[in-house]
Amino acid sequence: MSDSSSSKCCSNSGYAYAHLLLRLWVGMRLFMAGLDKFRWGNGSTTTFGLDNYARKTEPLAKLMSDNSFLPEAACQGFAATIGYILIPVGIWVAIGLFTELGLLAAGLVFLMLGFGLAALPDDTEMVTNIGLSILIVAAALVTSKAKTFSFDGILSRKKAE
């Protein structure tokens, strides 16, 4: 005869593992996209730095403003800040502190990226990359009650003790 508490444990662990994997993927994707904004070069010539950020994002802002209805100042503001938003939101989601709020922020960041891509003439990446990312964020939000493997989960266990 099976114990109801053990079946409850095992059914919740699947959601907890799913939530962990989804949250880590979203956090990694945002963090690495932000880190890439500071990268220049390939292989042994790769460097990371603030000067690389401007070299990489200024042409992006120009491309967006030249090929869309968006004003140049808005495109420059977006390009100047997006890397600084991606990195902390990625870390926030990965560690799972205020999980639902962090995931909402991640979803909004993906929507911002999608809006920027949609403003460009060739927006195929928006559907395939950004759309899939938003679905993954939504799945992480749906499973967020099973946040066992997160700072939220650790803090709630400490409160219960």
C-alpha cells in the first residue's frame, strides 16, 4: 500500500525539476545574451569590455532606427541599456529570488527584444527565438509553485522550521 505523502512528494519533484531546468535555461539565455554585448572578436582574440559594448550596440541602434518607425533616440536608449538589463535579470531568474517577479521581468525583457526585432524588416528571429523564449518563461511561471530548488524555496523551508 502506498503512502499518500510519498506519492505527493514524487509528483511534486517532477514539477520542481521542470521548474529548475526552465528557470536555469531562461536565466542562462538572458545572462549570456547580455554578456555577448560586451564581447568583441573570436577565439584567442576575444575580449570583453565596456568599449566593446558601444562598438556592438551603436550599429544595432542605427540599424533599428534606419529600418523601422522607431525614433533614433529610442533605439539608442534601448541599445545603450539592454546589456545592462539582460545580465542582472538573467542572474535574478537563475537564482530564483522572488521567482514569479523575476520571471515576469524576464518575459518583459523578451517582449522588449521581440518588439525591437519586429521593428526590423526581417523579423523571422522574433517568432522562432523570442516566441519560443516567451513560451519557456510562461512554462517556468506555470511551474513556479514548485520552486524547491531556488532561494525562494530555501527561504520558505527555513521559515517553516
